[in-house]
Amino acid sequence: MGAVRHLRTLAPLALAAGLLAACGNNSSSSSSVDDSTVVGSSGGFEIRPVFARYAPGVPFGPQLPQDLVDVMKQQSCPMKPRVVQAMLMECDTANTVYLLKNPIVSDNVASATAKQIGHKDIWYVQVGLDDTGSGAMETLIKDQAGTELAFSYGGKVLTSVVVDQSLHPDRIGLIGDFDKAQATQLASQLSG
């Protein structure tokens, strides 16, 4: 169990680093965070800034309007992604509800490989982004340290990380409760 907890702690950091590298400069096929025309989920791989999140029993900060807190509290997971106050609402596998801004990276995956951690049956997916995605992530790493990012695929959040200077945009690690078959399947879907 200790190794799994350690991986869950490190996974979001690795994931954010890789995803940030893939974002590009927001001038091509990647959507700008400020682009109000993109809201709904593409169903593909996306990296989106987190506006807010709610996990049962975890209190919100005072900055969120009560009506928004109420909507997030009442959402049951799993769910189909939906738009709430011009943001995308999605869940992760731990039943955390996320409100996400427009994507920084959208389907900019150049490669995805299932990898084992140590000698345990713990797996993750290493994602490499194309030039557009990598450029967007490099810009985000430089300009928006402290921003929380969510990495989602198929309408659900896989993991989230906080951006810091240690993130590497060429190697993003998607860490979850994956066994070999699940990691291999996800890698195949992302690179396909």
C-alpha cells in the first residue's frame, strides 16, 4: 500500500510535467484557455486547468459561490460530462467532481506507452505530446506555476497535478490504479 500511495503522490506531478510539454503555444490546433467557444469534452485526451473540485467530506474554500458548491455537492459519480456555468464538469474514479476550464491540449498525443513501476504490479501510462502540445505545456510551465491541471480521457478525469518548474513536457505520466491490461489498453487508445 505504501508504494501505491507514493505513486499516487508522484503520478500527478509526472503527468502534469508531460502534459505541459505537449500543450503547444495555443496558436494552432490546441485551444486557448481563454477561448470561450470550447467548453464540452471532446471525449479524447485533454489537459484542462481546474477551476474547482469537490470530494465528499472535503470543504471548499470561501471563494466559490454557494450555488456552484451546491451543484458540485449534488453531482453523483460516475457521470457524463456536462457544462456548468460555462465550464466542463467531470468526475474521476475516486468520485471527485471537477469544474474545468477550456483545454490547453486536446488530442495532441504523439505516443503513449504502458510502463511498470519497479517490480510491483503497478502500472502507469507515459504520454508524449506532439510539437503543438509540447509547446503549449512549456509555455504553461513557465507562465502559470501553481495552476492545477486535470488530465482527462473519455469524459473522465484520469489525474490532476499542480504545475511547477520540475515538470517535464516530454514525459507525462498518467498514474492511477492501473494493472498491466488497463495501462496497455489506455496507452493503445491514446496513441490510436
